[in-house]
Amino acid sequence: MEGLVRSAIVLSGSVLVPLAVGRAADLFARYADARHPDTPLWGLLRRCRTPLYAVLVCAVFRASYRATHWPPLLDRTAELDHILLLCLIGAGAWLTVRVVSAVVESAYARYAGRTRDAARLRRVRTQVTLLTRVVSVAVGVVAAAFALVTFPTFRGLGTSLLASAGIIGIVAGVAAQSTLGNLFAGFQIAFGDMVRIGDTVVVDGEWGTVEEVTLTFLTVRTWDERRVTLPVSYFTSRPFENWSRGGNELTGTVFVHCDHSTPVDLMRTHLRGFLDTCPGWDGRAWDLAVTETSPTGITVRALVTAKDADDLWTTRCAVREDLIGWLAREHPGALPRIVTAQAADARTH
């Protein structure tokens, strides 16, 4: 009876003590977050309560389970110690990743609150995302290495593995050449400021916005909500268009095919009046000129500007529709015509 009570106390304490400590830490983070609302770190650290509880349970139970004097546990001390150590390593890695992510996100949030440069924010966001992933992978690799070292078999094979490390390194280098290339290309993208999350790009004939950047691939969300996934090495080995580099402002053109009798001056005046009522035009620049002529007509180019790619597309469509409608209403003879009648014979006159 005494052993049963002791076991119940130890087991319940291994659960309740970590729960109390984790609850106290969560309350402290909540209190600090309420006292310092301008510091998002405390609120983000509250996401660490689950891995913290897992670490505390593993540590307390590993240190106290022998006090139960319960034969089923004492007979398997070595196996239980090993299992709890592996759980502790995994929970510790989980907690480390959560803490690092909270610190990085807090720093980015404070930086974003002080910076009004959208391009710089996108660059920092891309770098922060990649650095967080690198830290997560590094912590996972270290945790896996510590876990493997706990197995006596792997420690015994250490010498033989090191002896063949040269051959294994050559084989692994050849096999992972593409992966390593993408990995280094990811760092080049992050710190070379080539492309950032939120940039408007044209790649492989697809126009869209960069939605996600990882160490190995990049996702572009197209205008029709499709996702195009490309390896990051694509952006370091092939040319692509980045419409957001150097600023989001863009200049676009609208081409209208007209007849030679088109009143270009009136058309230019009408375009200026229409742009004053167009919400997508940012007011920086506009123009209308004849850029080409042919025996059958002329090509009129309207030039407009907008603050970003979405507004530019909307403005171009609006200008195209308005000019065509205006010509159809006011000057139908200015629309292009296809002459199908036979030419008059000069000998008949």
C-alpha cells in the first residue's frame, strides 16, 4: 500500500509540478505582454508553453521515477532512461525552435513598426524567413546527432564511419549537388536582394507575386490564383522580370489601332480628362502619341503610370475600354477599316 501511494505521488508530481511551472510561466508572459504592449515578444513566447511543458515532464519524471520503487519501472531503468533522454532531446529542440522563432518574429515586428519603406520590409521579411528555416534545420540536425550518439551501436561504428568519410563525402557531394546548389541559391536570393516576398515578378511567362521563399524553392502566386513553384536556382541562373525592384511604381502602355483620319489632338485631350477620374492612375506621368503608321492605318500609344502592378493593369484596361468607346461614339470614322471594294479604274474617268 505504501509503495502504491509513493508511486501515485511521484507520478502525479511529475505531471502537476511541470504543469504548475508552465502555467506560472504563461501567466508571467501574459502579464508582461499586458504591461508592455509595444513589445510583441512576450505574446509570442506564450506559444512556447507546450514544448516547455514537455521538457519539464521529461526532466522531472526522469529524475524522480526511481523514487517510486515500483518493480516494473526499476527492472527497465536503462531502457526507460534512454527513452526519456530521447524525449528530452526532442522536446528541447522543439522548445529551442519556438523560442528562436518568437525572438526573430518579435524583432521583425518592431522593425516593421518603425520602417515605412515597403521594399526594405519585403527584403528583411525574406531574410528573416530563410534564417528561421536555417536555424530550425540546424537545431533539428544537432538534436538528431545527440539522439544518435545515445545509441551504443552508433558510437561503436564511429571509427569505421570516419575511416570511410572521404568516399561517403564524395558520393554525397555528387548526389546532393542539385540540393546544395538550391541551398546556396537561397542564401544568395535572401542576402543579394534579388527577389523578395511580395515582389511582382514575371517568370517562365507567368506574372504573379512571390508568396513564399524557402531554402530550396520559391512559390509565385499568379493573377488567377494558381501557384507556380520553382527551384531557387532558377532565379540565379536565368533572367526574370522583377517589377517591384527599385520601387512598386510602374509605367504601362495601351496600343490602339486607328484610321489615318483619327483626331489625335482630341484623343489626347480626352485621355487627359479621363485619367483625372481614373482611381488607378497615380498622376506621375501620361502621354499619347502616334508610334507607327502603315498603309492601312496608324498605331496610337497611350502611356500611363500607377503605384503598383495591380493598379497598372486596371488602369490600362480602363484606358483601352474608354478610348475605344469614345472613338465609337464621337469619331466612328477613326476606327480601323478594311477596304473590300475594288479600286476605281482611272481609264473610266
